[in-house]
Amino acid sequence: MHIPTALLLLFSTAYAAIAGGKSEGDRTVSPALFAELEEAARLADIAYCVGISGIWKPFGCLSRCADFPDFELVETWNTGPLRSDSCGYIALDHAKKRVVVAFRGTYSLASVLADLATTPQVYVPYPEPAPPPPSRSKPRGWLGWIPWLGRGTKQDIILPTAVGDGDGDTKPVCTNCTVHAGFLKSWTHTRPFLLPHLTRLAGVVPEYETHLIGHSLGGALAALAGLEMRAQGVEVVVTTFGEPRIGNVGLVGYLDSVFELGTGRDGGEGEAARKGEDRRDGERGEGGRFRRVTHRGDPVPLLPLTEWGYAMHGGEIYISSPGLPVGMGDVEMCVGDEDVRCIAGADEGGVLDAEAADETIVDGKGWGIPARFRVGQILFAHRDYFWRVGLCVPGGDPAGWGGRGWYGGEGEGGQGGSGKAGGGGDEL
């Protein structure tokens, strides 16, 4: 029996589409990546328990710790208010063989704006030559928390020996790079607490992969930590939610190179975007080693402003749903650094109002943030990443968004609990 060539081509095209799971130009994520991101959002939420009710061993808290029975808490850290108030935890995931490092975001609205309204400074990638040994020992007791007394101690110079020095491959160079001074200062204060544990764990569980997770300010710290560890030759996977812009175009290009993200500053309107092609994801497959998750209506990924010299890096995954819950079809892969189909095009959606130009006033102070920045969105869109992140309350699900239902496979399209999301969805 003779089958026309055209019919064969039609069958082969349909089979390829079914086998591949996506049609050409389809930017939705796979079920596997969706599950990874949803799980990472819960882990980011748990970090907010540090400094409030705490996290205890083996892995317990008032938030969603019970969702992770195979986790073992290694340590929590809190740098204290005199050192940027950075908090987080380190845990071992024995089921997936990974070291999870979660960075807490900022609690208060005024702190968020103060964190963003800071001038940039020159960024120098690590590793740097090791400085000379300290001339005096670290003060003991509470004096060690005072920055000018704790300066220049062995903790501050741990990086050159804390992580392996790589495999000798040529590494990207950061040229004309500037970084947000506040974010870098916070990471500088966090390093002495974090890196010694990661060094020790590298010898104890060398087969475990390191995952860095953070929401808001915690996302910026996860990005800087990932850059530093990659410069030392350590393979890491970074997942951030509502991450602000951390530096200028030079730093963005450097991060894109280090994590092998697709480049291009055409706002997603370049050739790859027009063809619907995904960015280059490196050897890890879909999502790559840096997943910068943004959400429709969230203004923080658009800050600090471009006028201040800041830019967004690649690796973006966009949640197009304006609220909760989030379904499979609401999560899209983006192309390049500023895909206008994602958060970069959110100005048209009302996150930023170009007609207003006055400064935003919070607690009676002008933070240098234009009024087109909608402050109220920090309380809602900025926290709605698969769940309402940043609460640390019993069960971690005060509005009853499906318990374990909608993300655990009950119901269609990952929204088994959508029937519960109607009331209380805007309650903090």
C-alpha cells in the first residue's frame, strides 16, 4: 500500500510533537521543573522561620518542614542586626542527595526599600589572592558582633581555602562590573558563617549537589554566593524568587557566562525570541543551573532602576498568573536577559506607572524610589511564588490553598486545591 509523502510528513510531525511534549514555540515548563520550583518556594519560605520561631533538628519548624522528612538540618545562621541581619539555614536532603542552602529575605517594607536604594560599587570576582594573616585574634564573646572589632579576622579571609580552586579551565572575566553595595555587604557578612560548613560537607558527602535558594534579598545573596562558588569551580544550582537586580550590565554579562545562560539585551525580541527558542541551559537540561523566577505584578525584579545603572540577568522563569494558586500553564521559560514577554514587559501591566515621577514616601522618609513603583505590591505579588512566601506560620498554608493537594497531583493541571483559594487569598 502506497502512503503519500505528505501524509507521512504529517504523521512524523505529530509524533515528534507528542514525543517531545512541546510544540515549537511552546514556552511552558515541564512537570518536573514545575515540581522543582514549587518545592524550592517552600524551602525559601522555611528560611523565614530563622530569627522568629527557629528551625530545630532533625528538621522541624512552624512552616513546611514536615513536608521534607528526608531532610537533616546542619545549621542555621543569623549575622545579627549590626551585620546586615542575614539569616538562613543549611540542610542535607538525603532523598535527592543535595546540600540545600536557603537565604531568608527581608521582613519589613521599609527595609526592602532601604536595601534597594543603595549605590553600586566595583565587583571583583573571587578567588582573590589570599591576604596576609591577621595581626590580631578575633575578640571573643559579644564583642565579635561589632563590625569594627571583628574586622580582619580569620573568618573574613576563609574563602581562598574554603572551597576547591576548580579544574583549571578558563573562567569568564568580569569587566567593568559593579554590584549593589548593600547586597555585597550582606553577602560579605554571611560568608564566614556559610562557607566553613560547605567546605566540611564537601568532604563528608562529596556526591551531594549544592542548591542555593532565596526569596527577595535572599535571592540576591544566593546569586552572589553562586557566583563566588562557581568562580572556585564548585557546581551549584541557584533558584531565586523575586530577586532584585544585583548589578550593572557588566555583572549581568559575567553571571550569564558563568552559568551558561542565554545572552542578549534585546528584551527578548531577538531572533531566538522570535522563533520561540529556549535559552541555552548548559549541561543540566531545562532550567539550567540558574532559575530566576519572577511573578506578574512583582516590582522587585525591576529594582533598582535602570536609571541607577542596574540590569537583569538571564535564567528567567515567569509566573504569568496574577495570583494564587499557580498552574502548569502559568509558568513560562523566558529568553535572554530582558524578555518583554516576561517581567521586563510588566510596565505595560501596571507594575510601574511611567506617568508618575515623585518619590515614594514610606514611614515619612523619601527612599529615592519613584512613585511609579507600587509599594503595595511588595505585600502581595512579591510574596506569591507558588505559595505566599515569608510567613512561617503553622502548616505554612494559612489560606488553605490545597494543603498538599494542588501541587501534589490531586486535580487537573496541578490545581487540585483551587477551590479553596477564593476566600482569604489576599490575607497575610
